[in-house]
Amino acid sequence: MAQQELKRDLKNRHVQLIAIGGTIGTGLFLGSGRAIQLAGPSIMFAYVIVGIACFFVMRALGELLLSKSGYTSFTDIAEDYIGPWAGFVTGWTYWFCWIMTAMADIIAVGVYVQYWFDIPQWVPAIVCLVLLLGLNLLTVKLFGELEFWFALIKVITILALIGIGVILLVIGFKTDVATVSVKNIWEYGGLFPHGVSGFLLSFQMVVFAYVGVELVGVSAAETANPQKNIPSAINKIPLRILFFYVGALFILLCINPWTQLNADNSPFVKTFSLVGIPIAAGIINFVVLTSAASACNSGLFSTSRILYNLSSKAQGPAPFSKLNKNHVPSNALLVSALVLSVGALLSKLIPEQAFGIVTTISAICFIWVWGIILVCHLRYRKLRPDLRKKSTFKAPFTPFINYAVLALFVFILIVMLFAESTRTALLLTPIWFILLFILYSFKRNKDKNIRISA
């Protein structure tokens, strides 16, 4: 029987929009309110710092992916340059952190729909999940098309915000709170109203805002022309960060004094309300709903591909590598969707803590994944200087930037210990890694016994 392979059906426009849509989600539309309350206007610096770190992670990943055509994700790279245990742990951890992120978003879908319809929260959550599952089972092209349109909605919203904000700045528009002005950024306690501590505590939510930036790497196996499209998508990340994150936050803080923004609500809703758009809340609620659906869509796609890859490498159950007639890993999709449905149960059991805990765990696990990518790049430089020499997409400022970004990630984890909202999740997360190492030990011993008996 011929080896089944994933189909390379994603085009350049799909990859470019996945690169945008994968990172614009609840972390920006909702999480930025909490981050602003922690850091004040200095939140813009936090987004720049973490954004730069993510860019260098992506440059390292891009060089690694393009160094060998057989790579389908960074789990393959981890196994090659660190060892089988790293591929096993990183692969399952990436699946886990996307599951946690998508759980939070599937819960959010139910909350957003209740804005219009008085129905149980779990109903729209399950309907959304089943719909996305059905579409993903058909063909990978549908994933690309869905993300293309989801991302367009997000981009148009941010463009509208920035455009309206610039006009209000030019005319000196007066809201019920203050005059729209750049001075609003520093006139309410300065750039660091809560000191350096508040600035540092905001990094967890900023990291969560960037989860998904590596989705370009997961998409590599299904990209029509990776040698051209992957570098193009990665090199545009800095401009996207400056425009969609820093630019949007700059406009928000010019229109609204940061003291007027609520940590539990979207600052985007507040902004459109202040400029006098009567149906602003409904418009933004729709955008946030599509954003959550987009994140769930990305979560289903990436987790199913990770399960497929793990199974193909004999690091997961064999049925996960089975493809349907559309070359889609249907069993892996079904399992991921089943686990995601637990999100509806969590929202009922621990409604107030669920979102915070799962997003913090997700951010911590993504830091692990990004760190593994950097370590793999260091190993690649040492072990394969021949590939490094031939590379047409060399990561810049290595190896020094690798160590600097790794140090930043460790520092962010240490800072999480000092906030009650993140400490619990940080202390719980090692349980996941201990479980994985135990499972890997059993797997290694089983494989050894099979080889001996053979």
C-alpha cells in the first residue's frame, strides 16, 4: 500500500493570511484590555519586545524547515537535532497548548452568541465545533479559504479602527471622556503608571496574543511552494506586528485614556462606542465571534496535523495517520474535536477561572515550543554547517540572538511566579511534562523489547 501524504493545497494567499490570522485573536481583541490595565501605555513596548522575539524564532524555524524538504513541522526538527524524546514531548505539547487555546475560544463562542440569543452557552459552542469539523474534513483548501475570510474580517476591523483614529486625531475630536490626542498616552500617570512590575506582569498576556505565529511552520507540509512562500510570510511579520498590534494599541490609547478601559471587556468595543457608532457593540461582538471561530479553526487544523505527524513517526496511535479520500487526517480531526468539546464542560464547572487558567497554560507551553525551535537551530549550526552554508534563508544575528531570546523566555516564566493569576497555572504545567516523560519511557522500553524479540 502506497504511503499516504498530506496534500500541498495551500496557496501563497492562504499562507500570508494564515500568518496574519493565526496571531490576531482573543489575545488582541479581548486580552489587550487586561494587559493595558497591568502595564498602562507601556504595553506597546511589551508587544514590540515579544514581537521581535517571535520574529527571530520564526527566522530560525524558517531556515530549519527549508534546510530539508522532508520536514513537515518543528517536531521533525526537534527529533533530528535534539533526540526522539524532544520530538515526542514537543509534538504532544504543541497539540496540548493548541487544545487549551482552542478550548478557551470555543467557550468564548458560546458567550458571544448569547449577546444576541438567550440560549445555553454550550449549544453555540458545540454547533461551531461541529461546523468547523465538517468543513475541515472535506479538504485542506477549505481551511485556507476559511482562514482567508476570517483574517480579512479581523484586518478590516483593525484598518477601520486605525483609519477612524487617525481622522479623530487630526480633527481633535472630543469624546465624553477626553479630547482625542497623543497626549492621552502619557498624561494619565506616564508611560509606566504601575511601574516596571506592572509592565513585566503584562508579558504573559502579550505572549498569549502571539500564539499561532508559528502556524506558518505547521502549514509547511501543505504549502504549494514553501521555498518562496514561507520566507515571504516570515519576513512580513515585523511590519504586521507594528501595524496590527502596536498601531492598533497606539490608536486605542490616543482615543481612550487607558484608565477608561476595562480589563474584562474589549477595548475595541469601548473605542467604537466613544466615536458615536450606535451599533458598535454588535459590530465588534461579531468580529470577536469570528475571531474566536478562526482560532478554533486554526486549532483544529494544527492539532490534527500534529497528531498525524506523531502517528506517522510511531509516536502516537496508528489510526491518527489515516487519511480520508480528500487527503485529510480524519481520525486525528475527530479526536481533537472530541477533546475540544470538553471546553463546554469546563465553562460550566469553573466559569470564572477556566479562561485564565487555560490561556496561561497555553502561553507557557508555547514558550517551551519556541524555546525548542531556538535550541534546534543552535544544534543545526553546530552539527550541519554544510546545510547552513547552502541556506538561502539564514537566520540573522545567530547564535547570540538565540541565547538572548531564550533568556527572555526564562525571565517571563520567572515573572509569572509573582502574579496570583498566573502562578497556579505555572505550577500545574510541569505535571503535563512529567506525564509525557513517563509515557515516552514506556514507549522507548516497548520499542526496545520489540527489537529484541525480532
